[in-house]
Amino acid sequence: MSNRELGRWQQHKHIGDYGWGIILCVIILCCVGMWAVYYACLHDLKVIDPVRTTMMQCL
């Protein structure tokens, strides 16, 4: 790495520089997805424990 690239990396090393809007959207989408899995398992007669199934999917 050149000094110029290294300096650019050190400038953007702060935690406030990350795209928190994108991270928040991804977390919301994951929550909606887990809710959809739980709701689908809740109405499936073959699934005994929808909470366990949802947790396994989350992992």
C-alpha cells in the first residue's frame, strides 16, 4: 500500500463513517424475514416447535 492509500484508510477508520442507514435496513429486513419464517412455521402442521425452527434458521 502506498502512503496515500494508507492515509485514506486511517481517515475512514472511525465507526461513524460506516453506512448506518444501510446497516439499519439490513437488520430490519432480517427481522421481517425471521418473522415470516416464524409465521409460516406456526401454520405448518408438520412443525412441532416454530420458535426452535425460527432460531435454527436465524443461526
